[in-house]
Amino acid sequence: MSMEYVYAAMLLHSFGKDITEDSMKALVSSMGVQPDEAQIKAVVSSLKDVDIDKIISEAQVAASAPQASAPAQQAPEHKKEEHKEEPKPEEAAAGLSSLFG
């Protein structure tokens, strides 16, 4: 389903107009676009028993609710890894000789 037709349906709804095939065709045609009958039928039939106002209000509530995953979205802290230099062979040998004294 093309989003343009969903947007057209939302526009009709926002102006208090019925979302029908005729109103969708008229709106799309008014924008200079050839209406796609199949797309219009799909949108109109899928919105037939949908309470658009309820869905919009639920979406607004969900959008305004604190995000539980917000801390997880923050950039992870990078722990600095201490870079230990490998001892040079002479230093390693000196360290070993001190063990055997």
C-alpha cells in the first residue's frame, strides 16, 4: 500500500471528511496525480472499521511516555584500556636474574 494514499486518507480525516473511494480519488486528482484505483480501494477497505482518532491519541500517549530504553540508547562509555608495554628482552632478562639472585 502506497503511503501517499494513507496520507490522503489522514488529510481527509483531519478535515472531517469521509474516507471514501470518491473522496480519495478527488483529493488525489486535485493534486494532478492519476489515482490508482487498487491502492485507493485497499486504503479505504483497510480503514473501514478503524477508529483513527483513537489510534492517533494512543500514538501520542506512547510518544510522550518516558522511554524505558533511553539509557540503552546512550553512547556506551569506553573504558580506557591500559596499554602495557611489553618489556624489552634485556629488561625481562634482568627481572629473571633477580629472581635467581
